[in-house]
Amino acid sequence: MMRVVIVGGGVAGLALALALRSQGLDYVLLEQAAEFKPVGAGIQLSPNATRTLHYLGILRRLAPRTVQPRCHRFVDWETGRPLLTTPLGDAALEAFGQPYLHAHRADLLRAILDEIGEDPRIRMSVRVVETGQNGDQPWAKIEDGEIVQGDILVAADGVKSAIREELFEPEPPQFSGCMAWRGLTPASTAQRLGFEKDSYIWMGPNRSMVIYYVSGGDLLNWIGIGPSDGDTRESWTAQGTTAAALNEYEGWHPMIRGLIKGSEPPHKWALFDRKSLDNWVRGRTVLIGDSAHAMLPYHAQGAAQSIEDAWVLARRLVLAPNIDEALRTYQMIRKTRTDKVQEASRAAQNLFHMSDEQQIQKRNQRFTSMQTSIGDGFPPGQEWLFAYDAENAAAQSDSDWQRLAWR
């Protein structure tokens, strides 16, 4: 039986393990942490992601701990006035066949782990120090000297992927110049401030704030993004202070400042990006998730794209005539899409963080015009993101992939 060695137990690695199991394929997952801890922030799961979670069999497990927002609001930082409102909720479910959900990253990982169950193939406290390939057999060497060998080695080791640096193009992640503040506020506090169970992005000079409920509606998750304070750690556990976060949002609407005041002291992390690689495959080692295409968070697609990767890779390993063809077609199917999402996310940073008054006025006018043109429908960019079906993509013929690559 084919054996896949997965390095990294984040969203991409665990989703791939589950996808491989669903296809009857063997794997071993190597994770350097001693245990899976409830770290991280909220995750927005658009219909392209929840469709894939349905294929993985975990949507039913996750659903009770999610929130289904009614709409997405683009809001002015100072007045609190919505500039553009796009539908989610029942409209997204009807249009795309799967819901748009908000979740905590820890709840998503827990749902995957619960579905996997006790599995000795998931090995914790295992640090990979070297990788390579002997003939057709890739391998990972772990700290105690053991060599773990398989038919395929998958780098799911994140934005600072050591395997990518070792085997592909040795270039560090690119610091975006921005950092994120993340807090969780009790729902009772958030509701008193006037936050409904919707998805929000508040846009202001040089910074923005994304807001939505998680944990079944018990908590409101907020992520404030703006210029770096000089701390360039890419860590979800770096502690900030309420006073510092309030200083970043000086002059903002009382709803935003009340949200920050009502939270536990926020965490902060630097935002890194990756340039697009020409190739995700070297021999029988392949990149997946943030290792392949780390992206800025403005389109909320980092986890979604990783989950799509996992399903397509597992399915190609079953559908393709051999391993090399499976890896080639996996890259063909996925790379054009993730390149486009990366570029859109970079462009959104400028759109959301404008400071020039004339540019802001033009942007706001464009939003107003878009509201008129789409009515109660979806902007073209959302339709493109949400309609993607990882199973259909994986099952297409070569000619169809090339013709439909933009999807």
C-alpha cells in the first residue's frame, strides 16, 4: 500500500491525514509539538471550505461550534456606517450548496482529530531535522536519528517551512510590514456594543479590523491589522497589552474601542507572505498549505486553501495512474487558484488600509456603486472563491484542468 509521510500537524497536515484515510491510503504524520493545543484565532470557512469539510466527513462534528453569519459588512472606521453589505447566511447556502461558517481554529482541529480518533500513525514530539530521497523513496530523519520513509513526503510545516527552504527555493518568508492583534470578547459584551452575528471588516487609515463570532456564538473574535510595532515574530501566542491595542485604534468608533477594552489582553503576531513558487514538487516531495502558498489574511482563505489542497492531493493519489502523475496534476489543479488568491489578498491590504482622502473617497464610491450593481447578490470575486469544488477539480481530465484553471 502507498505510504505518505506528512511533516506538520496543522490544518493542512491533519486534513491531509484524514483525506488519505478516507481514500484507503496509509500515512504517518510527524508533529514536533508534544500535544495539540487550542492556539490560534478565528477561521472563516467559506462554502468552498465547508464543501471540502463535508467530503472529509467532519462538517457535522464542527457545525455545533460554529456561527453562520447573515452578511458581510464593510464599515467606515470613524462613523460606523456600512459602505457595502454582501449576503451570507441562507443566501450563501442556497447559492453555493454549503454554508459560510465562522469557527475557532482549535474547534476545527478538534473536529478533525475527533474524526481521526486514536491513531498511532500520528506521532507527537517528533522533530524532523533532515529530508531527502533514495531512488523513488523520500525520507525524513528525526532528531533521534530514526529515518521515516515512504512513497511520498508532504511538507505541511507552515509559512516558515524548513523543507521548502532545504529542497526548494531558499528564501525566507517576506514580512508584510503589518502585524495583527487578536482578541476574544465575551458575546454579552459584544452584543451590548451592537455587534450582530454578522461578519465585519472595519476600514480606517493604515489599518483595519475583522470581526466575527466563534465558539458557537459564545465569543466574538477580532483581528486588528496595521503597521508593525517592530515585533516581527510570526507567533499566535506572543502577548500584547490592551493599552497598546487601544493606542493603535485611537480615535476609532466607540464600538471598536469598547470591543478592545472588553477583551482579555490581546495576542499579536507579524504577518508574513510568500512569493509564488514555480514548482511545488521535487522528486516525490510535495508542498501543501502555507508551505506552498502562505497568504495574507485579507480574503480569509488561508485555511480554506489548505483544506482544498489536502482533498485534491489525496484524490489525485487515487485517480492518477501513478504517483508522479498524481503530484504533477495536483500542482496543475491547485497552483493557478492559489496564486490568484495570494495576489488578491495582497491587493486587499492596500484597499483596506488607505490613508489618502481622495483614494478613500474613490474606494467608498466604488463600494456604493457595487452595492447598486449586485443588489442582494454576490460580487464576482466572492462567487469565484465560493463556487470552487475540490472534488470536481480533482476529477477533471487534463484538458479540462487547463481550460478551467482560473476556477
